[in-house]
Amino acid sequence: MPQDGFTKKDWKLFREKLPEWQEAYMERLCREYIEILNRDENASDRFWTLEKRIWKDKKKAGVQVEMSRSKMIYNIMSLLKEGAIQMEDLKEFSEELKETVRFFAERFR
């Protein structure tokens, strides 16, 4: 098992998949924002609710991450926790990576 819990191929695959995952996650966020805007509330309430939500969401891994090999597992765990990806999305990754993710997922439940 590689020392970091993932292979070079995993790192390459992560860099390829991340933009797709983030785009899908942000699409979901946009639909949720539309729901906020369509509420039967004062415009100011909708505006400030949306502003607060965007401020919180833009800090999530599903929107932006610090791209480094040393943070890859942390980023994957964040994506899972946020619901941006599911374990099924990791099917193409190595068993080492999936085992590492499962280990941390179990440990930090």
C-alpha cells in the first residue's frame, strides 16, 4: 500500500474527476438557490438568505479546493461529507484509496 493511501494513478484520476464533481455539485446548489429566490417572502429576506448561503457554500470542497497531493484524501473526505460525491464515484480509484477513505469515514463518524 502506498504510504499516502493512494497511487499516482489515483492522483491523476482525482485531478480529472474533480471538475466534473464540482460542476455537478454547483448545479445542485444553483437549483437550491432558485428555490430560495422563488419563496413567498420579502425580497430582502430572500436576498440575505441567499447571500448567507452562498457565503457558506463557496468554502466547501464541492466548490473549491486547494489542489495538492497531500490534501487529496482530505478533499475526498470533504466531498463525501458534503454530498458532492458518493463512494460509488470512487469506483475507478485504487483499492488502497478506497480502503483509506473507508478507514477515515468509519473513524470520524
